[in-house]
Amino acid sequence: MKHFKTSVNLKTKLLREREKSISQDELLDRVKSILENNETERREIREKIGNGDASDSNVFNVDLLETDRIFHISQIRKICIDYRLRFLPTSYFKGGIPEEAITQIRQLESKHDLKIHGFSIIAPTKTFQLKKYDDPLLFAPIGNDYHYLIHQWGNDLKASRKWLVWPFRNLLTFIIFSVAISLLITWLTPETNLSRNVPMATAIIFLFAFKSIFAVMMYSFFILGKKFNASIWNSEFKNH
């Protein structure tokens, strides 16, 4: 019995179908136009991010928003203070915005049929001064102090960062840290015959240690132009 070939080359079929409706030159012109429009849109997004604006809201389609990307400014503030981060407009950011973030923005704009404005970023202070990625998070404002997380990139922050910067959260944590160090020094100070004969010698050693440590640390902290986390989380100044 004679066997007939039953396989079909789908690419050949597609080519023949395309030739019925458009020539190669017309096809290339359309593709070129699409790519040019895409690049124009991406360039406009980059300019908006680089220049920044004062917009504090965007008219998103609430039914299309992902709830795990919506955050209130109070939650953003708490994380920034805990980890000594800044929340600033993207115009202050020196690290550069990756192409994946631009793509995410274009997809959101297309999905919600709007042009997004008012971009902000959570990142360590150094990324607002140097081209260094360290876990930036890109946000757009929704309104009423709510922000929508668009994209995250870079390296994750080390878990130890929260505790390393804890003493600098505010004046109270600074004092508590100084007290803890003073208590440690007092405990490590060896007992002598003189200290045994002096009333409240331990308390005197502690107070002397606390006064010295607090004064030196506070002077060093402020002489370097630093401020507490609670004061700088949304500060536009480049120091701290």
C-alpha cells in the first residue's frame, strides 16, 4: 500500500498566509514603526524618571492593582528608619534605572491606560550619590499617601543592617546603645582595693564611662554631618 506524506510545515503555511495580506516591504515598515514607537515611549519614561515631578497621585484602575504591591507612607517610613534608607524622588537617584523597570512601567501604563508620574525610590543613601545598586525599590504614588511598588532590583540588603544601624534610629536608641556599652565597660573593669573602699564605685565608673562614650560618639556622629534615621528617611540633602 502506498503511504502519503501527512506532515505540514506550519512556517511555510504562515508565510503563504502572510503574503496574501502584506508585502515584505510593508511588513518591515510596520515593524520599524512599532519599534520606533516603543523606543520613543521608553525614552519618555526615562526622562520622567530622570527629571522627576511633583505629582502625588496616578489614576490607576483599582481592579487591576495587586494588593501585595500597595504600601502606605507610614509603612515605608518604618522600613526606612529601621534600615537607614531614604525614600526620595527618582530625580535624586544616581544608580540608574534598569531596562526591566522601564518595561514594567510600560506594561503598567498600557494595562491601566495612563501615563505614570511621580516616581520615588527606597534605597540606601549612597545610591543617591553613587552608581551603586543595593536593593532599590521603585514606587509610583496612588494618592492619599499610598504608593504602588513597580519594580525591585539590585542586591538584597544584609539582614544584619537593621541591627548595625539601630543605634542611629533616634536619640533614644542612641542613648540606650551608649548605656549598654557603658554597662559592658563597667562590668569588664577589674575590681581594685581602692574601688572596694569607695562607696558606689561601680555607679561612679558607669557614669564616667557613659559620659565619655556618649560625648565622644555624639560629637563624632554630628561632626561628620550625620543625622538620625528618623530625620533623614525622606531628606533631600546629600549628607547623613
